[in-house]
Amino acid sequence: MGRFEKYEDTEILREVIKKLKNKKCRLDCGHHVTFGSNLGQDITIRNGKEPKIICSQCGY
């Protein structure tokens, strides 16, 4: 058994994001996102015990 066999494919994340379609959220950085919109903000998820979700502009 290889060390990477424990990991799920990214499709599981796509399914979670699809469930958020048309939802409008305020991010931890104060900016906003509309999921599934062509004009929507890209996001960055900082993984950890308490994940931070910010727009990609604030992630730099």
C-alpha cells in the first residue's frame, strides 16, 4: 500500500463547492465571494485547526 493511497481525489472537493453554488459569503479578510459565478472572487483556504478562508488577493 503506497503512502498516497489514503488521499481522496479532488473530485470530493468539487462536490462540496458545487453545493455552495450561488451562495454569497463574507470571507475572513472582509471581502466577499459568490460561488459558481464567473465574476466571483477566487479564494484561498489556509488549512489548520481553525481554517482561514480569504480572497486570493489578500492571500499574497
